[in-house]
Amino acid sequence: MAPHHQQRALLLFPLVFLLLLLAPPLAGAWGKEGHIMVCKIAEKYLSEKAAAAVQALLPESAGGELCTVCPWADQVRWHYHWASPLHYANTPQVCNFKYSRDCHNSRGQQGMCVVGAINNYTDQLYSYGQKTSYNLTESLMFLAHFVGDVHQPLHVGFQDDEGGNTITVHWYRRKANLHHVWDVSIIDTAIKDFYNKSMDTMVEALKMNLTDGWSDDIVHWENCKNKHATCANDYAIESIHYSCNYAYKDVEQDITLGDDYFFSRYPIVEKRLAQAGIRLALVLNRIFGGGEADDIPLQVQ
Ligand SMILES: [Zn+2]
């Protein structure tokens, strides 16, 4: 390398580094914390059989805790490129979800969306205990993640704005996009303002609400009309409704979202985190329950 090239490379290096720092956050899913909270709630409601199967499938690095692997699918998103469309579904700017219309990737392959993924990984996990060619550890890690994602309302949003990713907003004084506000910002602000900056305190509050305020609702959360492999189709229908009625409502490009938006939306976020946790436990209890878990209501372990 000629000396002036070296100089240029040296100059470029900090510039590239700076650009990386300035790059907007990647469109993900519930942020890391959202996924961890969903799985911490689910762990509490696993049946003995399901808990044992989960333990057997978890990678050693998980230290025996499901919640540690729940953000994994986002971390491998750019490596497992084919899996990128499995985190969400988009509708053609309408407030309903139709599997046949909306569950596909950009090449039109059916089933390549979050609902198809939940059904698919559930199917794979049913082969647990038999000879199987699936990597069931990965199936479990994907399933636990996607059940979280389908409950983030904007993971079933509009095609045109990519689930709010192209809607630039200010979250209080920080620049963000609407999708990120629902993945991360509302949760962060709640943890900071209500839970003494502790995610664990927030999880405890959600768990308490499940045995108290929401306890009558849980039986409804367990049911669904469209029970093929799973109820994921219904969860997606709920999400697009929440997107229209809460996430997108009264939002336009470059708007500043503050207390009014936060206080009216964070109860939805908390409810969706809790629902995702309950339903993940339900799916896993069904899969690993040996056919008997269907009629057994969720018990706190
Ligand atoms: Zn995701």
C-alpha cells in the first residue's frame, strides 16, 4: 500500500466507526428486554413435562434459562437471511390480517411470515422424543422468539411503512421511528419511570398482575377460533387491531410523542408482553404435554 493510501485508510477508519455509531437502530423485534420478559413470564407457567423438555433442548450457554435464548433470533437475523421475514407480517394498509394474502416473503413464498413460522416450528417440536432431522434446539429458540414478536402490534403492520419503520418520530426529545418506539422505547421508559430502572421489577409486576388484575382474562387468552397448528393467526389479527387503534393512531411523520402517547399506550405494551408469555407457555405445554395438556388450565409453577 502506498503511503498516501495508508493515510487515507487511517482517516477512513474512524469515519466508518462513527457512521456505525450513528446508524439508526436495526429494525428488530421487541428489543432484547421485551423478549427476555416474555420468556421469563412463560417459564413460570410451564408444566413439569414442558420445563423438562425445554431444559433438555436448551444449549449449554443458556445456563438452564429459556429467557437467555429468546433474543437469539434477532442476533442471527443477518446470518440467517432467509429467516428475516419470519419476524413479522405486513398487510396492504388494512386493519385486518389474512393469512393467504399477508403471510409470505418478498418473493411471494407462502407461510414465510411470523404466523407461518410459529406454526412451522411448533410442528417441528412435536417430533421431540422421536428420531428427527430437525435441530430442535433452534426450533425452540425460534418459536420462543416469534411468539413474542407476533404480539408486538407493529410486527403486524402496514406494508407501505414497513410496520412503522419508515415513520420518523421523536420519542420525547430523541429521534426514533415508530416501530422502534414499540419495540424498545415504551418499555425503556416504563422501566425507568415506574420500575426503578429494573427489568426484573417490571417482570415481577407483570407476573403479579397475571395472578391478580388479569387473572379472569387468562382463560380468554388461551382460546382461539382458528386453531390449526397454533392460535398464531388470531394473535396476528389482534396485533393489527392494536396497530390501527393505538400504534398508528394520531401519528404522522416527524411528530413528537411524549406523555400523552406513552400513558395511553404502555398498558397495551404490558398486556401484550404478558399475553405473549402466557401463550408461549401454553404452546410449549401442548407440545410437550403428550396430548393431555390441551384441557389443563395453566398452573403457576
Ligand atoms: Zn424478531
